[in-house]
Amino acid sequence: MDNYDNTLTYTSSPVGLAVGAGGAITGGNDGDNYTITATNTDGCATDSAPFAFDAGTQLGFNISTNVQHETCWESTDGAVSVDVDTSDLPLTVQLNSMQPIVFASNSFNIDDLPSGNYNMTIIDSSGCQSNTAFEILPGGPNLGATVEPIYSCDSGLPSNGIAVTLFDTSIANDVLYALDTTNPNDFVISPDFENISAGNHTLSIMHNNGCLLEIPFAIDDIAPLSLVLTNVNINEITATVSGGTPTYTYFFDDNLGTSSNTFTIDRSGTFVVRVVDGYGCETSESITMNLIEITIPNFFTPNNDGQNDFWKPRNMELFPNIQTFIFDRYGRKLKIMGQLDSGWDGQYQSQAMPSGDYWYIVELNDGSGREFVGHFTLYR
């Protein structure tokens, strides 16, 4: 039975087998013996062949393969040489899920194959097809590794290196390393590369058998840490950081570290601010500031003579969240003043209050926690 096509009718004994146009036989039981008979459509010519059924048996042309395995780990240089005994050219070859390839010869090569299992289907020009399978084995030791950038600080400046972890630690004494090169003269025993420039790089790992693997990695561009101190709000230091790597921790004078970049002062003087970034780099700056206080008058004379007609703390317009509360001797709250209040005119519910002493509480609400309590005198 050298060739079968769609002009033949196939029967089996015993019955139960099915033969497709491409030659694939189905419907049998593994190990059972059968006889396949092919009869021309005019019933004149027949041919028979006995065989033991094996799932996947083909009534097609023969395929012979010669496999070349990978020479090194993940070198993707495996290949298969194929010989087909059909004369109906050209041949369409489907290898796994790859795009079909057409060959005009009975003998051909497929190169640059990675390791793995392959199923090959070959269809000749008459529509007859045969299948075969083969495996390409990985070559050489596994040179795979993880390359992790490590960031740190050296004398206040960003520095870096890489941590290399071999997948197969048993080859540690058999490999050398190089950065951004495959020149054999540049390989070293240990991958202790430091202060690598920002950008994309490759680590080359070479085995003593000559096999080589290149692993890409990237180094972040980290600018040096910079700190600027400003006095934006009253009695407040604002620290502005650039460069380095978040998150930032701020140290104002001898206070504990905080994630807040503002600090309210409670004295006049020079203040040192230090910032530490996520990798431990740090820098510091100093700023000199004068504490601005409110002053509180101890009397006022609301007689409309243009002098001391209103009572309020001086400089309170500089404190945006300030609140001032005024009470009489009985604890009755007479007045609440904010930052822009013009002051107390000595009246309560449109009635003039008598001469005498009155009490106040002044809350700055500026983050310092300071408040002032005392009394003043109203003269009429």
C-alpha cells in the first residue's frame, strides 16, 4: 500500500476502523489485529494490509527525522533534519503552533529551535498527511539567574550594585561574569559590580564549557538628595526635598523623625533640618528664624476718642488659625475673635459693659500647642 487518496474506499476486518483522507486511522482498540482493504471506485483494483492497531497509526508516507539538541542552555540552536518518502511536492509543514512552512524538496531542515517537545504534521500536494513527534533537549547547564539592582548610599551620595542568584547553585564555581560585554577577557569571578550607570544593561554569565547567557536588567536614575528650607508661614519651617528616593524622613533639630516636612518653632535661633531618603542617603541644611509673638494689651478705653477704643492681641493677623475668647468675671463668653477681627468694642448684645476686669484665652493653633491666658481692664 504505497499511496492512498480520495479515489479509494477503505474497509476493515473486523469492522470498526475509520480511515480519513489524510490517512489517520481511528476507532480501533490498542493491540487488536486488523486488515485494511482499499478498493478503487470501480471495484476492480484492491489492496489489503494486516496490522496491529495503535492509536495514531497513519496510512500515509514515511517521515524520518534527525534531531540536533541545543548546544547550550537556552541557546535556541536546536534543529531537525527531515526526510519524506512522498513524491507529491511541495510539502506543507506545521510544527506545533508555528506558521506553516512550505518546502519544495523531500529533505529539509528546520533550525533555531528552542528545547521542548514538538509535533510535526506534513501534508503533500495530494492532500495526504503524516504526523511525527520529536524532542529537543536543553544543552549544557542551566545558566539562568535573577539579577536584582541593590541601591544604597555612599558618603551621602546614591550608589548601587547587583545581587545575582543562580538558578542552579551547583555551577557557582564553574562560571564567570561580565557587565555589558561578551569579550572573554572582560569576565571576572564574582559579579560585584558597583556604581553602575543608570539605564539598561546586560549581565553575561559564561560557563567553563564555553556556553554563554546574557541577562538584561535596568538601573534607576537617582539624583543626589537636595534640601531647601524656607519660611512660608509664620514661625514655620518648610523643608522641600528633591532627588533621592522616597519615602523621606525629616528631623527638625533634636526632634524625632517625621514624615511631615513642616515644623513650627517656639524660639528664635538657628535650626538644623536633616532629611533621610528611602535608601538611607541623607543631607542637612540650617535656617535662622526669629520667633514672632503676639502681644496682649492689659487695658482699653472704648470711649470713641480714637485711642484704645478696641481690645485685641497685637500681631494676631499673622496667625491664620488664631482664636481669642473673652469672658466676664462670671465666666460668660462675651466675644470670639479670629485672625482678621477688628477687636472687642466693650459691648455685649449691643449693651456697653461696665468698667472692670475681663479675662481672655488666646489659642494660636499654629502647631506649637501654645495658648495664653490672662486678664485686662476696661476703663470708661
